[in-house]
Amino acid sequence: MRDLERLKANLVGLVVEDEPGLVRKKSRDFYWYSPILKRDLDHVTGDLVVSPTTEAEVCQAIAAAFDADVPVTPRGSGTGNYGQAMPLSGGMVLSLGGLNAITHIGPGTVTAGAGALLGKIDAATRAHSGQELRMFPSTHRTASIGGFIAGGSGGVGSIRWGGLRNIGNVTRLRVVTMEASPRVLVLEGDEIAKVAHAYGTNGIITACEMPLAPAYDWIDVMVGFESMERAAAFADRLGNEDGILLKELSVMAAPIAHEYFSAHGKFIRHDQAAVLIMVAPHSAAALDAFVRRHQGETVFRSDQISAEAQRTMPPLFELTWNHTTLVARRVDPTITYLQTLYPFPDHLAAVARMSALIGPEMSDHLEFIRFDGRVVCSGLPLIRFTTEERLDEIVRLFEANGCLVFNPHRYTLEEGGMKRSDLGQLAFKREVDPKGLLNPGKMIAWDDPDFDFKSERKYLFSAPAG
Ligand code: FAD
């Protein structure tokens, strides 16, 4: 039976906040991106926030929660956008921002506390030895490394390095178990998959060792095309061009760039589709030639504007990935989005087919990534929201046309992912969280093993009383 008073008594010496306004604030993430999650999760709040600064304090907080039967939801910076860090059962929000030390930088590797911000890690590795993280979400400035591993999937850098869950893209993790006497496990190799993208349901990551790549002064480039088809075909060819080193490659249908990019919009016409690129300086001339070969128009290059102008403009990557939806929503709050993967090798045909099928309700946004060694395109299309039924209908249309949908309007691992349980993560949860106290409601396989993913039923978690 949950006992909050007993919990508090065992948290002596730790930073604990229980002022309801503050706890509510730290119980939120970017769930409001989705009108469905906004409606379904708006009431969610924890009972208290605990902010450890060492692994020993994490163990103390976890042991206290286990003893008092109180659920624990880990939190990095709260930038996840599917309610991943929201405590559906209330209880303790474990805020890991204080575990932010960068403890080791070596050739090709960095080790940092789970709460360290990605931007801070990159600044340190650059200054130390001219290295940088292989990939980061477009929330580079604000997201934590632990939150990225537990809640993210990839992003800027994925055109070269693939996704976060590809073996080798996270090299070692320290993880605290949810038991009477919490253990600290060190995971490497295949074991990383047990906790990567598990939304903190099966262990608290306290430290992360990540592989590094050589750092470059990446140049932001925006190329305009007369149609989405030509822009997508150009990007597909560019992504496969072995000699040009890229960090980011995304495509947006007109008029996304012109209408929604506050600083960069003026460089591109209303009727031009935009390709957004981060290129290494030594590849810039080759890129230029490649653009000319494909009759594109380079409308913006960050190395050709004044240093003063550069300082006042956001980096181009803050207009890609989920940031595209964010900047679009600032202009038009009725916009929401989907996350899709178009089937290889006919991905460009699938993009055109879906665009024709759905029509003006949708504006295409593609992110080109390396996936199992191939350059493929994922989509984050902007959708004008009308009703939940219509949104579900659009999801079904994508699926009926062979596209995978990672539904960003669901808060569970399975519905936001491959719509099947990850048995490795479930087995690990049984081992390290026997009472099921970590982030309840996010892993359907744990809560409702008989749930039928083939039915069109949406999973709705109801927190147990007590
Ligand atoms: P949080 O939101 O705090 O947590 C994310 C999940 O991880 C939660 O389930 C939480 O419980 C769990 N968690 C956090 N810390 C730990 C820990 N130490 N141990 C165990 N579990 C933990 N995602 C991408 O993958 N790529 C993108 O390009 C991208 N772009 C984004 C752009 C915008 C504008 C926004 C709002 C979101 C974007 N996201 C993207 C989603 C999100 O930013 C990333 O997943 C980010 O890495 C989350 O980090 P965070 O520290 O904010 O984690």
C-alpha cells in the first residue's frame, strides 16, 4: 500500500519538493504537441519531486520508494513529446538533472552523468579534443543524455550514424534497479537495448558512455526546388553520395520554410520546397556542384552571412525533426503531426502517393536517415488537426499503404513504436522492477499482457487506487 509519509521520512538528506504547483510543472513534458495527449494527460501530476545529485542519492531515493510502494518516474529535461516523463500514477518524479558531471573524455568516447545536457557535452568534447557526439535530437541545447537514450530515437547525425538503438551508438550505461537494495548494473553491447528507448520503465540510468566523431564547423545550407518531388529526389541522391560528409538532411514541402521559419523564411520563396543540410566545410564545394547538377537553388549558407547575423539566427537543425512542428504550431496552433517510415526502396513513390491521397490537410516533412546501412526517409508530416477520428483514419491510410507509423498521439512504448511488445525489455523489467513501480502505464506488456495490438482499440491506463 502506497505510503507517502513513510517515503518522505526515508528521503532525509535529499532535495525534495512537494509544493503542488512546482510538482505539476515538473510532471509535464511536451505532451501538448498532440491534441489527443493534451486532452488525456492534462490532469497528470506527481506527489513530489526528488532531485539527487549522486548515484548514491539515486539509490537512497529508489530504496525509499520501493519500501513505501511509491511509483517513480525518471525525468531528464522533460522535452519528450509523448508524455513519456509524465507520472500517470502520481508518486515520485525523480529529476536527474543534478547528475550532470562529464567524467571522462578520451579518443572516440565520452562519459557523463545521465542529467548532463547534450549541448554541454558537445562543448566539452570539442574544447577537449575536437570531438562531438555522433547524433543528437534537435533539442540539443535543452535535452539530457539520459533522457535522449531512454526516450529519444535519433536525429541530427542519423544521416551518417543511423539511430540511437543501432548497436554501437551507445557504448556503456550504469543503471540502478528498483529493488529493496538497489543494484548498480553496467550494461554494454546487446544489453544496452534492455533500457534504450524504454521510457525509464526498467531502470534508472545514472551514467552514459557515448561514442564520439570528429567535430566540424558544420555549415548550414538551405536549397530551394520548384517541387517537393524534385527536392525529395535530390535529397535521396545526396544522402547516397559517399564522398560528401553530412550531419543533417531534411526536406520540407512548400510553403513550410517560407511561412514558419521566422529567421530563415525570407530566404526562400513561398512556392519552393526546401532541403535543409548540415555539411562539413571540406564538402561544401562538392555540395555546391551537386546542387547545380540537380538544378537546385542554394538560397542560404551560414558561412556567407555576417558573424553578427549568424549570432542572431538559430542553427538550421532547430528547424528540423520535431522542431519543424514546434515552429509551425507557433504560427498555426491547429497543426499537429505524425511520425512515419516510408518503405524502402520505393520510399519516394510512397511519399508522393500519401501526399496525393491525403491532400492539403498534410504538408510533407522528410528526414533522411541511415537505417540498417541504407539511406531511407522517415516522415514527420504536418497535419491540420480536425478530429481524433480523422487523425486515426490518416494513420490507417499510411499503414494500408505499407508505411510504418510511430504514433506520437499515444503515450505507451508499444503504440508509439512497433505495436508489439519488446520481450527483452519486459524480461529485464521482471528482473529489476519486481513491483512494477517504474513509470507505470507506459509498457502495455507489463500492465495488460493480453492486450491485442491488432485490434483498433487504444490502450488507456488507469492508475490503481492507493
Ligand atoms: P525527458 O523528456 O525528461 O525523458 C524522456 C524519457 O526518458 C521519459 O520516459 C523519462 O521517464 C525517461 N528518462 C529520462 N531520464 C532518464 C534516466 N536517467 N533513466 C531512465 N529513464 C530516464 N527526439 C529525438 O529522438 N530526436 C529529435 O530530433 C527530437 N527533436 C525534438 C524536438 C522538440 C522541439 C521536442 C519538444 C522534442 C524532440 N525530441 C526528439 C524528443 C525529446 O527531445 C528527446 O527524446 C530528448 O532526448 C529527451 O530528453 P529529455 O532529457 O528531455 O528527456
